[in-house]
Amino acid sequence: MKRFCFLLMTAVSLSACGLAVRMEARDEMNGSKAAYKSCLAENPKNISACEALRLAYEADLKAFQATAGGASASRDLYDP
């Protein structure tokens, strides 16, 4: 019985860590997306000025997809 409780507590702890990682990745991705959208709004005639932010957003999106399974997040890439 003690072993079962230990395994259960370990599983709960690991799932909580995974949740924190997914939430952090989501927050990073949303922050990059907001910065990229803001840059696009400020530079409608010079989109190339936002290239670094686009690349950062794409990297954060891929990291989020890797942690969250990414099925619903994949459409975010084409909807800044």
C-alpha cells in the first residue's frame, strides 16, 4: 500500500511539473505573438522590420506545440 501511495504521489508531482512547463511555454508564445502583432500594426508598410519578432514567435510556437501536443496550436502559426 505504501508503494502505491508513493507511485501515486510521484505521478501527481510529475504531472504538475508538466503543467507548469506547458503554461510557461504558452505564456512565452502568447507574449511573442503579441509583440509580433504589435510590430505589424506599427509597421504596415515595412513588414521586414518585424522579421526578428516573427522568428521568435515561430520558435516559441514550436516550443509550445512540443509541450502541449500542439494539435490546436498549429493553426496559430498562420494567424499572428
